[in-house]
Amino acid sequence: MRTQVGIIGAGPSGLVLSHLLYLHGIDSVILESRSQAYVEARMRAGVLDSDVTALFKAVGVGERMMKEGLPQEQMEIRFEGKRRYINWKELAGGRVNMVYGQQEVVKDFIQRRQQDGGKLFFEAQALRITDLDGRPTIEYMHEGQQKKLECEIVAACDGYHGIGRRTIPADKLEAYELNYSFAWLGIVAEARPSSKWLVTSAHERGYAMHSMRSPSISRNYLQIPLTDTVDDWSDERIWQELQTRLETDADWKLEEGAILEKTRFDIRSFVCHTMRYKKMFLAGDSAHMVPPTGGRGLNQAIADVCILADGLADYFKKSSSAHLERYTDLCLQRVWHAQQFTWRMTSVLQRLDWENKNPYHRQVQIAQLEYLTSNRAAATSLAECYAGMPLQTSF
Ligand code: FAD
Ligand code: DHB
């Protein structure tokens, strides 16, 4: 099989890239190791920047999002029983984020790609990428057979554990990584959201977040010890801990309900500076990751593929490599902006001194939270970062 752009991964970055390329008149093929049902059910990110929602509308994949998404004008930050608000509509030039699950974005783009005759292969695992100097080839397993996809460009949209980045020789790879001494537990519950907006809490016992996916489904998170497994967290213990960490002086109660899913995941900050290697480009989580605090990961992935799609359009349609040559620099500027913001949000909301608790850290954290939520300049900076940098796209 042959194509212009061979895309590995049908997560948000691979799917959105394939659709943007289609609109530019460029052929692509997506290879995804998991089944369609699996990727459509995989619950992850939930908040889209206003620029991302505008992009989805502009490229004709925003209809269901506009009907079912839950606009967010502000977020609430709790600490020491206090309730404070960061209103990004007011502080960040009218921008409104949207709660719309990543799995819904994935469903919408798969459906659209399939309607447009896009070539998406599920349960097709990329094994090896060869000839990146000449005619790049992706060898993959599909329906029990080893097959080859020949392409002109490879887009590795295959997440942190994918093969794209691992194809780059170690002496050519420049990367920065930070691991944390705690993990997160993500909980999906059949419970009406208890708030119209996201509620984050920097509790002394650790971070908690109350988010949502629909008017009947809530999504909650707890900062937990690195050594904990899902089995350490009974449903009863989860609700008790969420109630404690989200508690306020005011009359507010977290709605409880049947827990549909609980997942433990590691937290990581990671940036691979080698976003291009010969004829392969890395995009999304394959090149960079942030802790979820700050809601940047998915939005960053979309920002990468906007730049990549325009670069590839110039390359294929105008025989110009100028834009592609700038891909890494353009992305990294945004990537490090998101890293600094996420680092700030993580240190101000979570207990970084999780293993060796030192009350000094907690006092500084409370002072930071007081300042961030009561000083307009500080709150404006937070709101602007949360709303996200403007997308660089021709769409
Ligand atoms: P992925 O979604 O990881 O997709 C990569 C795809 O490649 C996968 O489908 C994988 O199966 C496939 N693949 C891997 N290897 C191969 C192979 N060898 N062959 C073929 N296919 C392969 N971000 C936000 O912006 N806002 C949030 O609120 C937010 N909350 C989050 C909450 C949680 C709990 C988590 C885990 C993440 C959150 N994120 C958030 C981050 C966001 O989910 C990721 O940044 C996003 O999924 C990145 O998309 P991607 O397409 O680059 O990678
Ligand atoms: C979610 C939203 C966020 O803003 C965040 O920082 C982490 C997770 C969510 O809804 O899943």
C-alpha cells in the first residue's frame, strides 16, 4: 500500500491530522494498533480550548460538540475550605473552554474520516519504520499478516509509548523528562455534576478535582501515592476521600453515584526536542507530555498537527519545505509555554512534597493560592495560560 503521509496512531493527533490533510487534498493512511471500539471508549482528556473548538467548527467536525459540549466560563479553586474563582471569559478576552470528552472527539473524527473515504486501519500495529532517508516504509501487522505501507512522510502520532520516537537513534535524540512522586486516580461516575464548572482543590491531604463529561456523568481525580493500585481504592474510600478533599465551609455537597471506571495513571513531564528526524515528524504525546493539571495535553496535540498540516500542504502542493523546516521551532515554543504553565499549576495545586511532607511547602502553597486568586494580574496570567495560546493554522 502507498500513500503520501503514513500516520501511526488514531488518537486525537493522528485523526485530526488526517482530516486536515484531506482538506488540503493530501492522501494519508492511519495505522492504529487498537480496535475502533477501544479507542472510542478510552476516557482521557475532557477540556478543549476555545481555539480548538473554533477549529473543529471551521473544519466541519463541530456539530455534535456544539450540541453536547458544556461551555466553561470559569473554574473554581478550593483551599483551606475557601472557594475562589478564575473567570477566563472575563480575564482572557472572552475565551470559553468546552467540556467535551476526548473519546467524543475521537468518535467524531473517525466517523468523518470514514464518511470521506479515509483509509483507517484498526488492529494494525506498526512494528518498524525504515528508509527514512529515501522512501519511508512502515511495516505493520494486520489480520495476522505482516504488511508494508510506503509513504513520503511519516507522522508519528503514536503517543508516549509509540515506536516513532524510539526509531530515532539515541545519540540524535534530545529529550527532557521529569517524573513525580505520586500518581492520579481517575474516576468516572454515574452522578450528576455537582457544579457547572470544574472544581479543583489543593487540600492538605492531596489534590482533588471534580470535572464532568455530561449532565449525568461526573469525572473526578485524586492525587494518590505512587505505590497505590486501583485495588487499594474501594468505591467507599474514593467517595470519602473526594468529600474530604473537596469540602468547603459553604453549603456544597458532592453528588455520589455508581462508579463506572477507575484508572490509576502516572504523571510525567516530558519534552522531546527532536520532533523531526529525517522524513518523520512526531506530534502530540509522542513528543511531549504534561501532568493533567492545566488541561494542556490534548490541546497541545491539536496545536502540533495544525502546524504540521500547513507545513505538509506547502511541501506537497507548493514544493516548499520552508514551513516544515520551522515545524520543530514553532511547536517547541508552544510546548515549553505549556510546560511552564503546567509546572506552575502542578506545584500550586498538588502536594509536590508527597513523599517527605514539609509544612513549609504547604504554607508557601497557601500563599501562592491566595495571591493567584485575589490579585487580578496574577489571576489574568493564569486565565490566559488556561485558555491556551492562539492556534497557528490556516483553517
Ligand atoms: P494518544 O491519544 O495517546 O494516541 C496515540 C495512539 O497511537 C493510540 O491510539 C495508540 O493506541 C496508538 N499507537 C501507539 N503505538 C502504536 C503502534 N505501534 N502502531 C499503531 N498505533 C499505535 N489533555 C488536555 O488537553 N486536557 C485535559 O483535560 C486532559 N486530561 C487528561 C486526563 C487524563 C486522565 C489523561 C490520561 C490525559 C489527559 N490529557 C488531557 C492528555 C491527553 O489525553 C493526551 O495529551 C492526548 O491523548 C494526546 O493525543 P495523541 O493523539 O497525541 O496520543
Ligand atoms: C480534566 C480537566 C482539566 O482541566 C484538567 O486539568 C484535568 C482533567 C478532565 O475533565 O478530565
